[in-house]
Amino acid sequence: MFNKENLKYVLIWPISALLAIFFRFYGLFNPESLLINNYLVLLLVLGPALVVTIILVFNKILKV
């Protein structure tokens, strides 16, 4: 389904999820160092990955 050229796009979502989890735990254990809400971190990290995923899905659908 995915060739090596599109593998970098497929890896964006899991990497973003791992970053979101890291920032969530970091904010949980060090609340004074992060002044922003944990949900804002999730939105900032997962938002771009979701947009890229939607673009890739639409490209696959429209090429068929």
C-alpha cells in the first residue's frame, strides 16, 4: 500500500503522537515549566499530522 517515498508521510502521525504523549507527561510532572494547557499541546502536535493524513487520504482517493 505504501512505497518508500510515502513512508516519511506515514511516520508523521506516530511521531506526533509520541511527542504529544511526551509533552503531556512532562507537563504533568513539571507543571511550573509549561505555562500552556496540555490540550493545547495535543492540538499543536496532532493538528498538523491530522492535516497531512487527510491530504494523503484525499490524494489516494482522487487518484483511483
